Amino acid sequence: MAIFKGTIVVDNERCKGCELCTVACRLKLIRMSEAVNHKGYHYAQQIESDACNGCAACALGCPDACITVYRTKLES
């Protein structure tokens, strides 16, 4: 079975802070930042990149398509 390592990139300026990605992440690796974007919203950020498996549930749950997921296959 292949093992994947994932990481996410959030478009901070498009994120409206709805927190749907935090609910969608089964590993609870996404939180809202303390900083705000130019619209005044707290945007999503990944807490721990080493634990992400790249499942893309966060990206699928984002209504504004602000999240891009990158997956790397690790040698098994």
C-alpha cells in the first residue's frame, strides 16, 4: 500500500474564514490564523504539515476553492 504525505496551500486573500475546511479535516490539522487578510477575515492555515496525508477533504469542502492540496508518494 502506498503512503502519501500531503501539504496544503491556502489562498489567504480569497479565504473568507468560513471554517468548513477545519470541520472537513479528519486529522484536525487546519485552524484559523490569528492574522487577517485584506478583507478582515481570519484565514485557514495548516498546523502540522508532517501529519497531512493529502486526502483533499479540506479542498473539497471549501466553497470558494481557496485550498490547493499537494501529495507526495513516499517510498514504501
